Amino acid sequence: MNNLIVLPLIIPIITAVVLVFLRDQIVLQRIISFVTMGFVCIVSFILLNIVQTEGIIRLDFSGWMPPFGILFVADSFSLLLVLTSSIVTLICLLYAFSMMGQRYEKMFFYPFVLFLVAGVNGSFLTGDIFNLFVCFEVMLLASYVLVAFGGGKRQLRESLKYVLINVVASWMFLVALAFLYGSVKTLNMAHIAQRVAEVGQDPLITTVAILFLIVFSLKAGLLLFFWLPGSYSVPPTVVQALFAALLTKVGIYALIRTFTLMFPLQQEVTHTIIGIMAGLTIIAGCMGALAGRDVYTIATYNVIIGTGFILIGLAVGTESAMAGAIYYLIHDIVAKALLFLLIGMMIYLTGETVVKKMSGLIQIYPIFGWIYFILMLALAGIPPFSGFIGKVLIGQGAIEAHSYILLALGFASSIIVLYSLLRIFLASFFGETTISPEDKKPIPKGAYTSFILLAISIIYLGIGAESIAVYVKDAAETLMNPSIYIDAILKG
């Protein structure tokens, strides 16, 4: 049964290679990619329940036992993210079937999406820090192609910036790996944690930890987000949705895993830096969302606000805050995908990106308008939708840790998020419609289906939060007690 761990990584890669040879078979590509992601979702759900009954499981390659061999590890935290990411990708494919167009589909869109998913899932499941680098690169190589889809001048300019930033971050990652291996003589995450606990987190290891913090902050858009607004606004809508849902979340996952497992000591240094960066990220994100005049800018800065808010949970460091961060991370994957899909559809229907140049959409597309309204409430953390529980738990953890400044910033950001999205809602959906009868476009059924499924997910994550509470509680407990993870790998 442990062999199932590697399937969310291997199956998308194998399928992507097969789809390369089916370039002109668009319908067949759609069917195969959809079935593949459906299979990954089922495997991820099965693995999540196995972990609940048997504890953390691992897969050792070639019979080499930890800490010497390559291994993949499945715990509740990683599997919750694999399952959520796979479900969101599956739903985004429904949107792509209706909206991408054969021009893009013949440019190997589906293979690169599957390579992206493989890199994301591999990052969540690896138990080796060097393999995390490899999976990051698989994900990034696919994203380099997807961000440049269309080949316009602005796309090429922003994709060049995106590539350069990530190449620098990857170089820094390798430097950090070299120093880490030189210090502890291992790259197995559990073994690193054990070695650091044995010898103590001396100044050199703390410096290496800070270097990892910078690398993963670049990936997550934590304070170092200057590359993100442009890169997220140029590719096709479904690619924007996948980027907003997945890419920054891998960086957040790496930060949480690194600073709860490998470098849990010297929190007065590392966690203080994370807290400061999270607070400044929220402030900058709020300023950008308030100043934004077009829907892309407002949506992108909402991604940045979400990153800062999630990492308040890591900076606070209590079990309540960690559970809240996990809840909110799951919510954010779903909600940000829906946000970018809805905004992309608004631009498709009106031909405009500036908020003030859109109006009256709800008169023509009422279901579309109320789905946006539900999403707005969820992102603002209003009950009973998905963002509420994560915000409450992070707030509870901040109170327990007496982190009142982060608490104030986090909940003030909810007001800014509500205001920025309400501005779009009131300006773009109400008033006299700007769409003439002859210019009215129908929303394709596949796109509507994706909106409805994601909206149902948001409602379910709020109302039915108790159904995933056992998984979130187990994930938070594992993160707060790294010995559980270490014993499962080195003594299991």
C-alpha cells in the first residue's frame, strides 16, 4: 500500500509524456488529462485515510533505508494539500475545456499542466530536502512555459522577469543545501531535524535557516513579491488560477515544513523574522489592493494578503494557530482559483479590466454574480464560509501567544479584502449594463460548472468543516511535535 505514495507524482508525469504524442487529438487529450487528475484525487483520498489509521507512511526507493536512500513521505499535512490541489486542478480543467481554445491546447497545454501538478505534488510528498529542490524545478520548468503562453510582448517581458527571479532563488536554494549538508552531513528531512536537535542550532545553522527562509519567501510571495503581480496577470485565465492556487502554496508549505521540522530551535530569531515579514506582507498587500484600479491588480494583491495571513500561524507557533493556518491554506487554494476564474470571465464578457468600466453584469448573468458574492464573503472570513474557521483559529493562537500586533494586522486585512472585492462587486455587477444585446456572450457550460463546483467547495469547507477537522488536527499535531514525523521515518 505504501507504493501509492508516489502515484500523485508519477502518474501525471507519465500521462504528460503520452499527451505530447497526441498533440492534434484535442478531445483525447482532454479526456486523458481529466481522468488522470480524477485518479490522482482518488489515490490522495485513499492515502489520507490510510494515514489516519496507520500513521505516517513512507516509500523507500531501491531498498535503501533512511537516512541513506531517497524517500517519499505521506502525512496528513502533505496529503491534505495534495488532495486539495488535485481537486482544484481537476475543476480548472473543466474551465480550460471551454475557454482555452485549440490554439493553446495544441501548444502542449495539458502536458505542461500535468508536469506542474507533478512538481507540486512531489514537493508536498518528498521526505528529502534535495528532492524538494528537484520537484520545485519540475514545477517551475512547467510554469516557465505556461506563463509565456500566447507569446505577446508583455507576456515575454513578465515571463523573463519571472524566470530570472526563480533562477536566482534556485541558485540560493543550492547554496543553502550545500551549507546544510556541510553542517549536518545529511539531506533527509527527519535526519536533519535529529542532527540539529543533537548538536543544537548554532549560528551557522541559523544562518542557513535564514537563507532557506529567503528562498521559500521568494517562492511564496512573502514580502519578496515584486515579481508576482505582473507574472500572474499575463497568462491565460486558467493558468492564472492554477498559479494563484498552487505556486505560492508550495512556498508556504516549504516554510511551514522547514521551520517546524528541521529548524524548530532559535524561534526568537527565525519566527520573529517570519512574523515581521508576514506583517509587512499584509500591509503591502492591503495597500496594493486599495490602490488597484483593475481587477487583476486587486486579485493579485489579495493573493499576497492571503500569504501573509497564513504565515501568521507559523510565526505565532501555537497548535491552534497551526491548525488555523492549515484550514486557511486549504481554503485559500480553492478560493484563489475561483477568484481568478471569475475575474477572467468578467474580462471575457466585458472586454475590460478596469473596474469602473464594467457594470450591470448581474442583470445578465445573475448566477455568476452571486457566486462572486459568495466568494467575496469567504475571502473576507465571514461565516459560514470557508475562510472563517481558519481566521478564528489563527486569531485564537495569536491571543494565546500574546501576538496582538499580528492579530490586529490579520483581522484588519479582512476588512481591506472585503472592501477591495466589494468595490468590484458594486461597480461591475450593479448599475446600467455596459454590454449591448449584440455583444452579449454566453458563459460556456464547462466554465459555469467549474464556478459552481468551486463555490460548493467553499460552502462545504465552512459548513462541513467538522468532516475535515480530524485530518487538520492530526496535521497540526504532527507539525507541532516533530518527534512524531522523525520517529515514523527513522524508527518506523
